[in-house]
Amino acid sequence: MKGLEIIVAFLAKASAVQRRGAYVRMLMQHKRLTFDEIGRRAPGTALSKWLISSAVSGERPWSPRVVLALESALAVSLRAFLTPEEAAKLRAHKA
């Protein structure tokens, strides 16, 4: 139980971008996936590992293709972690 308390304390102090990056990395580690594998599995055209890793680390906003690639590879919805601008782009991408 102590490990979970440490994780919760870390995530409580982190910014929203850091929280979502940490969440994605934890899921990747749990499923034993790399950015390269996620990029290859992306629906449609493959994405570069550099694009995905820079989006997860917070260097650039998440594009709809990055969100869809992460969601399909990790089998989880990341909609709660999107900023309003990213969510609007994702809705426009699906329309």
C-alpha cells in the first residue's frame, strides 16, 4: 500500500501534462510497449516514435493521430487527459 501512496502523492504534485505523461508511461511499462511499437501499430499510417514521445513528454500538444495511436495500443481512453483545444481537434478529426 505504501507504493500506491507514493504514486498518488507524486501525481498530486505534478502538472496536468506531467500526470498524463506519467500515466501513459506506466501503462506502456505494464504492457511492455515502446514508443516505436505504438507508432507502428497506429491506425492508418505509422507515426514516428519521436512524435509520440515528444507529445507524451509535454514538448508538443497531442494531435488526434497521437491520441488515437496511444488509445489503440494501450486499450484505454485518454479523453480525460486532453486539454480543451486537443479535445476540439480530436472531435473535428473524427467528423
